[in-house]
Amino acid sequence: MTKSLKALCVLFFAVILLAGCRGAEHAELVTDFKADFTACYRGQELEGSVTYNRQGRMNMRLSSPGTLDGLSIGCSDGELRLSKDGMQCTADEAYLPSTSLPAGLKNVLDEICREQENGRLVLNDGKAAVGDWKLTAGENGFIVSLECPDGKIEFINAAGL
């Protein structure tokens, strides 16, 4: 009985040690989220909040710089909605300049969802490349940052929808 107890203890500690040696695991990427963000994009410093869901609906509200404080940009079902200080206008989403932060962010988030649905999005230590963008995710599955040649967007206070 003593030999089998010793063997069982050795096996138990081996399992614990092997489990502790694995790299940090990350949860599946969360694509329905809301978060605050800071961005340095095409020479502009921007701050605000964003809400996005895998159906492609995005709403971005800017808080900085002061001239853009309160500007809300919404994209849903091909329609662009801009509002600020009680004024609102709508247009076809195609009118949003492709080089703008809202267009770039929406396009990369849409691509992340497509890649994830098709099983082609592979996170290695919480990182992945999606087109020209480099995605970094936290252990909780939320996107921490997105970086491209035009700039970087960092997300904080992320929560699921």
C-alpha cells in the first residue's frame, strides 16, 4: 500500500507541475463588446467609447479632442448616422472616408468576425494578424489593442454586450 501511495503522490505532483508549465491561455475572442478607447490615428489623438456587435453594428462616441466632443458616429446595415449637439444626419455608409478611424475600425472588426466564424482567426499568445492590422487580446478574450501602419487603438474597460 505504501508503494502505491507513493506512486499516486508522484503522479499527482507530475500532473500539477505539467499543468503549471503551460503558457498563458486566452479565452475565445469577444466580438460583441463595449469599451473606452484611446487612439493615435493618422496623426490625431482621439478618445471616446465604442460599441460593436458581430452583426456589424458599431457606434463610436468621441470625447477628445474638444472640438469633436459629443460627436457620435453610428454604422448599421449600410447606413451611416452622425450626430452632435442635437443635430443628426444619415447617409449611405459608403460616404464614410475609408481612411477615417471609424471606417478603419469597423472594417477590421467586421474582418475579425468573418475570420473567427470561418475558423481562420488564430491567436498565438493573444496576438493575430488581420490584414494590415495587428490584434492583441487579453486573457479574458477582449481586444486590448489594434495596430496598423496608420496608428494604434487601445481599448480599456471592455465589457460584453
